[in-house]
Amino acid sequence: MTPTVHRRDVLTALGAGITSLAGCTSRTSPASGDDVDKTVYVGAYHWGYLIVDENGEEQEQVVLQRGAVLRLISFNTLSGQAVQALPSSIREAIPDHEALEERNKERIPPPSDGDFHELLEEANERFPDHSLAIMPSGQMQMGGGMMLHPVVLSHTATAPVVRQVGARQRDDYTLSCLTECGYGHPYMQLDGAIIII
């Protein structure tokens, strides 16, 4: 008699196979320091990202030597529980909503119709989730050379998302949101945020 194979079992096995082939990310607890060269915190907000180092200092770029291992602790700034799970120095480094809105106004073109603030508030309500992908700068779609395949950064998350990535190829990399999040979505990227030398 042949055992019954359920769809869930096939999908689980397929996911495990893909993960083992990718070999570039792993789940680990924020406290573990095994083989990690650098840890950064990445916060996603409408419509941008902020990078904070372990000392609570905001960074414009992360520079890594080829072969280094980077731990990314990522979160959606709208997720109160995920933010509360961060160390206090990281929580204190997160700008408030108004400051983040000002950053957006400096780099995102004003809408031809409608009010920027109203569009932002609408996006916060209708599109509260984001994602984080790290791909070579100038690459607009998923493909070869991705440093981190998209991870969901939900506004209902109870904890940050922790991934480790290897700095395998010299290049500069862009943080990108691949989840529709309203008017500013096309501008939700941080170009050249990670540089591997």
C-alpha cells in the first residue's frame, strides 16, 4: 500500500530543498553571535528604510569585506510588538512618524493630484505591510545575485525578522520593498545601502 502524500508535506519538503540550495540565509536568534561579523537593524516605514548599528547609530551604508557574514534584524516600524522586542538603544534611534514623513518629502516627488500627507495616511491604513529584499543596485527584479530574497515585514509581527547573509560577491546592493504600499512604493528603496569590497 502506498502512503498518502499531502500537499502540505510536498510544500514543506520543497521549501526545505530550496532553502538548502540557496544557502545564503538562515534563521537565528538575535542573541546568537556564531560566525557573524556585523549586525544591523533595518526598519521599514512608508516609504523607506533606516539602518541602525548595534550602538544605536543610524547608518547610511553598511560596508562589508567579501566573505563576511551580516546579521539583519528587520522590522516594520508600525509593528509595536516587534519594535518593543528591540534593544532600547535601537528603539530610541527610530525617528518618529513626523520625522519619517519629512524624509519622504525630501526624496519623493509630490503627487500631481492629492496631498502627500493624506496619501501617506491612506497608505498606513490600506497597505501597512512591507517586505525587504536585497539585490544588486540597478536590478529591478528578482534574479541572480540577490543577497536576501524578500522577507515579509508585517505590521502585526510579534518579533523582528532575523536573517544572516553572506557577503559573497563584490558589488553594491539596494534594500527594496516588493510589497505594494501605496503612492510612494516605487521609491521605497535604499540604493547602495550595502557595499561589499
